[in-house]
Amino acid sequence: MRILLIEDERELAAALSVALGKHGIVTDHTVHLVDAVELTRQNLYDAILLDRRLPDGEGLSFIPELRRTGKDTPIIVMTALNEPKERIEGLDLGADDYLGKPFLVEELMARLRAVLRRSPELAELKIMAGRMVIDPLHLSVTVDAMPLDLPRRELLVLAALVRRKEKTVLRSTLEAAVYNYEEEIQSNALDAHISRLRKRLIDAGAGVAIHNIRGVGYLMKEE
């Protein structure tokens, strides 16, 4: 899962990125609306977290601008402007949810899960491949009903491959599922994740195989 965080409180943004990362969420962060617009042009996000008081304007102005491009990405407004009139204003402008600061990360996660359940791609909460069942919202994996413990980034790679099983997945697509745009990606990092993941799946008898499509990406097939 990949989200865009538009927030000018850098300490809060850093803390949220770490907390969301523990739930298997890759976070792209920006403090400016103009950069947010460009990022939504370049990337597909599962959800957007939006502050209102931003250095270059009112955060709510971003919502109709995004909707005019035809994107219906779920948007949760997170702000200290939390009076009833302000909440109504945000929801009427097209926000999917409105969360007042301060808030618990657990509540934010619950609200994220709620808006993501409306997404066609995540409407079916469980996806299967071989003898595995993956819950993409909670990022948990079982093999024959037994939990499979995987490091976070291997889980993200696995989820991206399973969603596109029997199809070649580009390296760039897998890297976007694992890293945010600010991270420096080592040339062999993805291959290392795939190598370790492949071994874990074989050891667990997951009933799938990951094939290397040289120079292009990877392909997951059921065995």
C-alpha cells in the first residue's frame, strides 16, 4: 500500500511515516500543495492524508483540483481545524474522512482501512495464491492457515506480486511498492528481497514460484 502525506509539521510527518511503515504502508511525504499535485500526476496512491494549513495555501483546495483530473483516490483530512463547521466544509469539498489533531495512530489506521475498503482494487480483502492467503489491509500472510512471518519489505514485494500473479511485474512497479520516492535504492536491493522471499516461500511450502524475467521484472506462478 502506498499513500501520499501532505503535512508541514516535519516531526509529525516523520513519526507518521515510521508508524505507517510498521503496518506495511509506503509513505511519500511533501509539505507543499504544488509538489503534491505533481506527485499525484507521477504516481498512483491508495490514499492521501492531507493537512489544511500548508505553506502555500489551504489544503482543502487540493481536493477539487485532484477530482478534476478524474482521480477518486480516498482523502483523509488531518488538521487542528476541527470545529463542526470546518469538518462540514472539508467533507462537502470531497474529503472521504476528517480527523482532528491530535489523534491516535490506531484511529488513523482504522479510518484508512475504512476508506480503502471502498477501493475496487481492495474491495476483496483477501487475495490467494498457491496455499497462501494475504490480507492486504493488515498485511498478514498465512500458508495453510498458519501465519508466515516475513520482514515488512518482503511482505510488500509479496503483496505486489500476488496481486498480479501469472503476470510479469516490472522492477519499477515492485520498487514503488517497497520504497518511497525520497529513499535511495541500491541497485541490488530488490533482487536481495526477492531472493530471501523466494527461499522463505519454498521453505513454507507456499505453492508458488517467483521467476526472474531478465531485464524486465518478476513473475509469480502457482505450482
